[in-house]
Amino acid sequence: MKKYLLLFVIAIFAMSCSKKVEVKGKIAGSSPLERIEFVEASGVATLPLANFGIDKDGNFTGTFEAPKNGMYVINYAGKQNLIFLKGGQKLNISGNSASFPNEYVVTGDAKSDNDFFQACQKFLTTYGQTLNIQQLASGDEATYVKAMQKIEADVNKNIDEYVKKFNPGKEVVEWKRTDARVAILNLLVNYEMTKKQMLGNPSFKLAKVFTDYEAKLQENKETMIKTSPFYRQYLLTKMSPDFQTFAQAKAQGKTDVTTSELFNEFLKGKKEVSQTEKDYLLAFVMAQSDVHPQTPAATTDKIKKIIEEDIKDATIKADLKKMLFVINGFKIGDDAPEAALVKQDGSAYKLSENKGKPYMMVFYASWNPYIAEGTMPVLKEVVNFYKSKMNFVFVNLDDTKDQFTKTSNALLKGIPGTNVYGDGGLNSDIAKKYGVYGFKLPSFIVVDKNGKVASRSFVNLGDQDLITILDKQTGLSAPKVDPAAQLQIDPSALQQQAAPQVEKVPVEAK
């Protein structure tokens, strides 16, 4: 049985100053509970740039800052696709909920670039199905290189044809050519690793015709490492055998050493690897291996030290710090910051009004799929058990104050606590200060009687660590929580939270 495989991956070209992108559109047949997110595709630890609500008629609108001209991810209803955007553009996106964002139509400033992009992706999908990479890989290096060169020529020919047809901008064309080179590099390294396994010889050396072609495809390494997450993947695959040997020797007999520490030390010995490459690769490994909600505080401190001392690129350093904060929250004992909040009657509310008594903040929104059925029954039990010894502040992050009023009246009726609204929802002052994104809703954070942060941000009300903290703050002792009652966050959201968004992007756009 033939096994067809061709991986065409993402690359980004051309960086620019940050500019606003104005986007609106309509998704026919969509639900008001669905959201559309835009994410930078080439970042090392990218968080959503925008999260837009969809009204009852399927319309959405919004503005966000585009860090660079290049490829962005559209997230919708658990599905993802790519779109090429430039700062300063105004565009309209339309589609049908059954097929969006796998299929969509762009009008406005981004039309020609994305017509070109989608046409190229459709060609690649069809073309890839005609190739039997497994059969090609059974030959020698020279034969395989010729096959790869043929693929490269065919793809570039198609690009040239679509340039004439759609008249796209230079940046998206360069992106597509880089995309082809990165795809072939990943096929080359897969061939190399397969050969080593088949021969049982880790020291297997490739023929010069192979290494020369591999080098030719990487003539612009600095741009590729900055803009293509799958070029980073290629480099890590190349390094993997040496790193495994290094790590096994260094970690022998140790139980507290992290992957990030080992990889950082490994890179320091690689004089042939540029600092730019080291920064991007180290950031990738940290995000994949050691940055997640369950990371122990001691490990987080180690990661922070590596970021501060060994990551040299200012943007990467800032992105990693932001991701760490969003995932792990404040340091225990930090002052809980004030933020702009309002009650239903429009009066201002200050968190410091709780001083003298511990409190728990509950961040939620009506469009979150877990809030009604998953959270409310457990939340009601938690509040009723602890309400004599602590306060509860329910922070709504819906898009409008009107929606806040409707939601809080419906969901929180009969549950003791203070209902407040962060004006602007996910763009509100409190969401930014507390690092709240759509994938972290609902979430919970405990503050002690002195206004100091007493917990990390939790997404499970039944998390035993949260119960332990609530017991400590109140002096009460809660009964054991049924594990079945624990609120579980969407697995896709956890991936988005714990790893670079770009590495999860589907490689074929339709």
C-alpha cells in the first residue's frame, strides 16, 4: 500500500512596524457562543492578539495590532487556518460555519495576497497526493536529491503562474518560496534520520550531493529562523541525536534538572550556531517542555533565570516573560493590583474593598462553553462552604456591559458575592493586568486578607491545590472533592496556553 506524504509548512517573510488591522466579516450559520481569534504564526510563545465575538446574525468586527507583515492563524470553533495580513489593512472575511476557516473569502486590502495563498495551498494539497515519498526515500542520496529538486521546481513554477494570475505583494510571494524550501528541508532531515535507523548506524554520513543541496536551501538562515517555526523544527531534528547523548550524560543521577537547562547548556557548546538560532530554539524547547500550568515554582524560577541571562533577543525575552505570567500568574505574596471595574448600577468598584478578609476572584464570560453546566454547580458549593470566612468577586469579561448584566443575573442568581464588569471584556484593564485570555476562562485566583496574591491562577475548581489554599485562608476544612466534579479546560486551549501557537497550525490550507 502506497504511503503518501508531503509536508508543506509555514514560513513568514518581512517584518514591519506594528500597525492596526481592521477586520470585519460574517460567518453564515454560526453560533453567538463561537469566537474568532487571530494569532501571530511565527512567534515563539505567541498569545492571541484578538478575540472577537460573533452576533446572532454571524457578524463580527474588531481591530488588533499586527506585530509584523506575515502569516496569522485564524482560530474558530476548534479549527484553524492561515491568513496573510499586513499592518494598516482593512479587510472583510466571509465564510460558512460548516467549513470556516478551512474555506473563506477575503475582500478588501488583503484580497490579492490571500487569493494567491489559497490557490497555492490547493495546488500543494493536490500535488502532494501524487508523491510517494516513502518510495523515493528507498533510493540513494543522489536519487532522493533529484526528486526533491523536482518538487522544488514544480512548486516554484506554480508560484510563478499564480503570481501572474493574482498579482500578490512581494512579501507573500517570498513567504511561499521560503515555505517550499523549509518543507523540503524537513523531508531531507526525515530521510537522514530514517537512513540512520535502517542502517543501525548513528554515525552514518550523507553524500556530498545531499549536504550541498541542504546547504543551498538554507542560504538565508537568519531570516528563516526568525520567520519559520518549521525551520526551527528542522534544526531541532538535526540536533536531536547529539542532544540526547549530551542530556543522558549530564542528567545521569539527577532528578531536578530540566530539559530547558540541559538544552541551554548544550547550545552553549555549539559555536557554529548563531545567537539568533540559539534564542529561537531555546525558546521553543522551553515553551514545549517546561512551561505549563503545573510547573513547580522552583522550575519556573529556573526558567526565568535562563530567560533573563541567556536569551538575548529583546522581543523573544518579552514574549517568554509574558507567556510565563499568563500561565503561572503573579508571584505568591505580590500585591493584587487594582483594576477598573464597575457594578451593574455603573458605580466603580475597587478590589481593595475586600481588605481585611480573603477573597477569590472568578473570571468568566457567557460565551465560555464550560461556565453554565460545568462551573456553576461546583462554584455554588464552594461559595456556600467558604462564604462565612471569605468574599467572592465575580468578574465578567463579556463584550458589553449589557451582556454582563444579563449574564450575571441569570448565572449568578442566588450565589453570594460581588458582581462586577471589566469594561472591554478580554481587552479590559483587569484582563490585561491579570493575564486573562479566552483559553483561561473560567479561572480563579485567591487573594489574602492583606490584599496579597495567595494562589496561582486555577482553571479547575476541584483542583486539590486550590482547595488547600482556600482551607488555609479561611481556617475551614473542605470535604474531599469528587474528581468527576473537577472542571477541565479544553485540551486545545491548554495546547495554546502551554506551547507556541504556531507549532500547532495545520500545514495544509484548503
